[in-house]
Amino acid sequence: MTDTAGPGSAGPRSAGPVRSSAVERRILDAALRLFAERGFDGTSVQGIVEAAEVTKGALYHYFDSKDDLLYEIYHSLIARQLADLGDVLARGLPPREAVRAVLTGLIRSTAEHIDEAKVFSREMHRLDGARMRSVRADRRRYHVTFRGLVEKGQRDGVFSDATPAETVTIVALGMVNQMPSWYRADGPKPAARLADEVAGFILTALEGGASAR
């Protein structure tokens, strides 16, 4: 979720509409399943059409290409996560509660959609320049907004400023970025417990040496 970010908007903007029609979702679900099983190169448009039980014309009505499907698999996830982030900001929580809510929500969302995250992590290099720029812009918005929450806590004296907010953001969101390489839905630790532990770890580190509690 993290990306190198310079100064930017203080709040997340919409990543655009999520594909929501029944046919679009069926096509995306079929593409996701086949990309996960066979890889991007090993999956044909015809295979997706057959798995989704739609016509090729229906697929091309909604999607331009396999690359478009790959982009939409990630776009649907980041759009949800940006919306969740916006919901937390709208609640006007104090910095500590806001950071906890954002991290726990992000980890749970990534775990819930780990197949999407795995496919995108493995195949993202196939996106063209325009789609890659869109992905990076969405990730940057998330990064800058989360960093702003940490900076506010540091200004208010709730968090220690011993570690720059940028570094905290890279560590916290970088761990989430790595979940596709190690998280298993059938693993020994439920996503909710993992989310609580990670949020607790980050907050403990942030509160060390803070001038106020």
C-alpha cells in the first residue's frame, strides 16, 4: 500500500467507481481465479469467457483487454481501502484511535482479499504506463493521508517524534504490502488478531517518549 510520496492532498480522493454489475463481477472473479491458478500469461481471454459463462462480446463490452482485467482486480481493492480510510477520517477520531482504526481495517481488508493482492503483486509489472501511474497515485494518496495522521499525533504530543512520520508510514504500510508473500487465510493466526497485534506494535513504538498521553 505504501509508495514513495511527496507533499500531497491531506485526504484521500476516490479511486473511481468499483465494477459492481453482476456480469462485471463474474468476469473479474473468473479472471482472478485463472490468474491465480495459471498466471497471467497462461490465461487466455477465451478461458476467462468460458469460466465466467459470458460471451466474448460481453467481456469486451466492459473490459478492453486482459491488462484491463488485471488493473481492475487491484483497483477494486484500493478503491475499497481508500473509502475505508475516508470513513475513518470522517469520524474525527483522535490520532491514536485513528491510526489503530486505519491499520486494523487495512490489514483485515488485505487478508479478506489476499488472492487479489497476490495476483497483483505477482503480475503488476505487466501494466502499461497509464495504468501503473494510476496505481501509484492511489497508493500515494493512501500513504500521504496515513502519514498525516502520524504527523498530527506527533504535533499534538500524543506520539513521539523520535522517528519521522515518513519512516513510520513506510514500516507500517510496507508490512501490509508484504502480506501476499506470507499471509495464509488458513494459517494459525486469524486476520483480526494479526491486525490488533500489528496496530498495537506500531502504537507502542509511536508512544515511546511522547510528551503527552
